[in-house]
Amino acid sequence: HLSIDLSDLDMALLCQHVEHKYVGTHCGLMDQYASVFGTKDAVILLDCQTDSHTMIPLNLDPYRFLLLNTGVHHSLAESGYNQRRANCEASLSILQEDHGVESFRTVTEGMIEASRHRMTREMERQSHYVIQEISRVQKAVDAIQSNDLQTLGKLMFESHAGLSLDYQVSCAELDFLVDLARNNPDVLGARMMGGGFGGCTLNLIHKDQVDPMIELARKAYEDKFDLPLVPILVESGSRSILRDN
């Protein structure tokens, strides 16, 4: 029996290191962190500057989270994920030189405009997305804490629009499913998940309308793309489920 003395944070960081060095994806820490620290009926507000977090109580009733899997295969290591990250790192270096900021948290729209002549169009758009998403995250926390699910849903739709138009990591299949959700009054919000270029959408939907939404989305999606759509109803989970202790 091999015993390895690793803290929960060490485990998450080690898994991230494997992604970087062996898989080739220069990913953040979110997925690994959530797998280790996830807690029932709560969401994680992750601070990637300090590798620390705050647990935010989560009460979605009478709504649920529904994933719709596009079935589109993608590999983040082979996609534009690493290029997006490289663009943002290059943009931040310019902004640090021009405005003395330390991170995107203190970057303003005006700073990006003032330095845009030093950036490519892609760098500029992706930088705008990053600072807007930072603001949306804090607004989402406020909405969850005040049980304002309408605002949370609105922020999800806004986030997807930024991911699709500015950060440019969506695809036709994901956009189709989000547009379908946007036209459904029983869905408060929807957005793509993960690194993009395929995968799932996350939908905040009334619990009584899950099955009708699945049937509607499945037929429309298969008619449009000739691909099967896989629904996954999810709940917040704890590490007792995700880890074998």
C-alpha cells in the first residue's frame, strides 16, 4: 500500500501540472480544484491568484442545471485554447508596461482602448472579454447570494455571447443550443462550458420543464446537425462522490 502525503491543494496543482506538461493544454486550475474541493449545495468562488476559495451557498429551487452535450469532439491541446491564453498573456504584458497594472482585475476598458494600437484585433477582443467576465463573475456571486436567479440567467447568456463573439471559442452547435434556450421562457440562462469548440451547454431551467426541453432540443438539434444530443441533469456534488478516499 502506497501512501502519498498530499494536501487537497497539492493534489489539484499536481493534476494541473500533468495537463500542462504531458497533455499539452495550458489550462487553469478550475476543473481540478472543483473535483477536489466541491461541496454539496455550494459553488466555489476560486481566486487563481492565491489558489484559495470561498464557498457560496447555492439554492436553485425551483430551477435545475441541465447539460446538453453537443457530441462534437474537440481536443483542447489541439484547438485554439492555448492560443487564446497566449494572446491574453501578451496583452497583459502590454497593459502592464503601459498602465502599471498587475493583473486583468485592475484593467479597465479605457486602458485597453489606449493600448489597442499595440495589440492585434484578436488580442484586443479577448482582453475585453476577460475583464467583462471578471465583472460578471462577481455579479453572479451577488445574484446567487441574493437568490436572484433571473439575474444569474441573464449573466449566463451574456457570458456565452462574449465567449462566442469576443473570445471566439464557441461553435455552431453550441450557439444553436444557446439560441434555442434563449427562446424558451422556462430557461433563465444558458452558456457553453469548458474550453470550447464543442462539449456541453449549461442551462438553468425550471425543474418541471426539464423533460419537455430535452425532447424539444433533441429533435431540433438532430434535425439541424444530424447528431444525437445527450442530456445530463446535474447537481452540486461533494468530494466524497468525486474522490475515492
